[in-house]
Amino acid sequence: MTLDDPLFGAGIDTLAIRAGQTRTAEGEHAEAIFPTSSYVFANAAEAAARFAGEQPGNVYSRYTNPTVRMFEQRIAALEGAEQAVATASGMAAILSLCMAHLKSGDHVLCAREVFGTTTNLFTKQLSKFGVETTFVPLADMAAWAAALRPNTRLLFVETPSNPLAVIADIQALADLAHSNNALLAVDNCFCTPALQKPLAFGADIIIHSATKYLDGQGRCLGGVVLGSAALMTDVLTFLRTAGPTMSPFNAWVFLKGLETLRLRMDAHSANAMALAQWLQQQAAVEQVFYAGLADHPGHEIARKQQRGFGGVLSFTVTGGREEAWQVIDSTRILSLTANLGDVKSTIVHPATTTHGRLSEEERQQSGITQNLIRISVGLEDIEDIQADLSRGLDGAKRPKSEV
Ligand SMILES: *Cc1c(COP(=O)(O)O)cnc(C)c1O
């Protein structure tokens, strides 16, 4: 954004509502959707110039689409990034980053606590192309330093982690990556730029699953890679060649989602904080994992690099799987689904769903015990969320199927 841009220096809400919008000659107030696969040229010379890249403008929607571009410019403004590249899903964003910046013989350091499919991408897919990955406990800086190799090119983290809200020190990881000429990529899905801006702490690349809070209402799949224009060039080339681009309709939904992002994230954070404190007082609750709580091991670092603590928390109940399932099955308002980042609160049993494929030993290592429950706290009235959980926590056995 240049100095003469009226939005230069504007606040987060103004950027979320205004950044990136262009208007057609129709003068539409809201952002337009361009559901078109290709574009026409005025004459053969213009077609030639566009194909040769000598004249700016659209050619084909695998390359550029005006609605997708508006979304890219808006999220880039929010993250303080030079450039954003929108993708079909969060996983397509991570794949595009890796295909652009890794090659056979490279080594990756990835946090042990990342999204399960991200782990699979590194272990089952990229390994086929000669990229080796070592997994490191997210908050253990000594382990990160010890695992670094001369050929380590990428450090990949998510902070806060899912579901235990482990916090990584972004600045320390960025310094470590740069000492080895490697890149630090942060999956900023849980905080979004409303709560955390990783580039300001030295990260090189940000990944989003737009599917979560950027949409915020559970409608569409999408993703974004963000960073300097220099780093995004190869990401864009991969995307244009391989094709996992964002659809214009999805981009339009995300544009609308961004407009309320900061308001929603603050409301999610407030509800989650209230729920965390309430859970701590329940007799049937053993421990609550939420970085907003002063006794959480990552609380101080989270305060340094986050504006708020987000909407996801987890807790253990006294007992084991049966007791955890009983709490989940006693809810009548919360949605039993593995998705998160929605205005609707969701509840899930990680050990038998999102983390069900891990061995019991891996689960123990990661703290995914059988008595653990994760909640993505939505924007319903907090009293109703608490009442919905009380039923199970107070021991009433009332399966969903019977209500
Ligand atoms: C959901 C999720 C992803 C994957 O995103 P999709 O849009 O489902 O492909 C990646 N990272 C995190 C942290 C997620 O929660």
C-alpha cells in the first residue's frame, strides 16, 4: 500500500471493510462476484500483449480473477503482508508453499502439534519427493535448535496449537530459522490477523485455512499464503501451473467474512475466556487448557504476541473416555463436529476423532488423553453454552438421540 492510498495507516476494521475493493462501471456498493473462467480481449494485439505479460489484465481464472484479487488484497492488508495468494483450501495453501520453496534433499522442521493433515502432508506426500521432516515439540526451543540441520529450509508451526493451546515464541523461532538461512512459516488459523500478526515477529510466511475464522460461519473451503512479493512469486507460479486456486464465489464469502473479523474474534475470545474460567470451577473438570488463563505455561508469550486468546479451548474431565463422551453426548445446543472457527460452538473428543489415527503412545506424548474435550467457543449466549455443558458435567446421562 502506498502513501497516497486513502487507506494508508488505516485501522484494522477499516482495512477489513474497505481494503482491496475495486468497482465496475455499474457502481456496485458491495464487492462484485466474477464467475467467469476466461476473459475477452479487444483485439489480437491486446490478446498477444496479455499472454506475453506485457500488458496487465485478466487472461484466465486459474491465473487471476477480480473477486479473488480483492480478497487477496484485503487479507494482505490485514496481515501487513506485501502479497497474498489465495488457494482452494488451507491444505492447498500449505502444499503450494512447500512446492514453491522446497526441493528434493531439503529438510523441514515441523511442530509436533500441527493439524493432523499437515503432518500427513509432510510424512506421506512430500517424503515421496525427497523432502524429509522432523517433528519437534512446539514450545521446546532447545529441541528446535538441536534438530536443525545444514539442509533445513523450512520451520513450520501453528500457534496456539490445537487442542492444548501450546504457544510458540514466533520471534525466537524466526531468529533460529534465519540463522540457518531457512524460512519460518506460521499457520495463523487460530488467531487470524485480528489477534496475531506473525510477520511483525519475524515470520517469513503466513498460512491460513480461510475455512475457519476468516469465513467464520462454516460455509466455504479456502486458504491463503502470505509474505513478501519475492517469496510469493514461486507460490503463484506453482498455483497457476497446478491449479488449486480459490473460486470467485468462495472469495466473495471470505471478503464478507473479513468485514466482521475483528468483532468476531474479540467476541470469540471473550466467550472462551468466560467459559474457561467457568470450567475451572466445575467439580467434574480436572484441567482447562487456554492461553488466556494466567497459569497456562504459554500465557506470557501469548500476551506478548497476541491481542487476544482466541476461541478454542480444551479441558479434561475426571474419569476417562466414558465420562468425556457423556459430557459430549449430553449437549443439545453445541454441534458435535470436528470443525472450528464458526459462530456455532462445536465440541469434539480429540482422542477418537481428530487425533484418532495416532498411536496411544503418540497421543500420550502430545497430551491427547481419553478424558480430553475440545470446544471451539462460538458466539451463542455464554449462559446457554454453560448450561448445555452443565448437563453432562453434573452427571445427567441424556444422549442426543433421546432428546
Ligand atoms: C483446518 C485447518 C487446516 C486445513 O485447512 P482446510 O481448509 O481444511 O484445508 C490447516 N491448518 C489448521 C490449523 C486448520 O485448523
